[in-house]
Amino acid sequence: MPTVMLRMNEAGQLTFYVPKKDLEETVVSMEKEGSDGWGGEVTLSDGSLFYLDPLPEAPKLPITLRARRGGGA
């Protein structure tokens, strides 16, 4: 399970950074982004899938979290 950092870039887009891979991509979609919570399956602009354990509400950014690869696999 890699540790990842999520933050907003200068264009106001959510970015996903994996330090050990030096991978930084824009988040294209996130399973939960509203009143039902924040997190779940995350799709990045390069097509990669990750899974973040859902939080009850959107966190203050930047934030460092643990993620699973491949949409929870």
C-alpha cells in the first residue's frame, strides 16, 4: 500500500502523487465526492486506478493517505 499525497494544483485540479514512483497525475474521477463521503476508487489521467478508504467528508488539502493499487485489488 503506497503512501500518496493529494493536493490542488495551480489550475485547481486535484493531483495524486506517489513519492516512491515519482508519479504525479491529475485525478480524473473519484467514486465518492459529496454528501455520501470522499474517496473510494480513484482514476488518474494516465489510466491508473487506486483505492482510498472513504472518509465521511472531504479533507483539508494537502493530505497524505494510504492507497491500494488497482481499485481495491
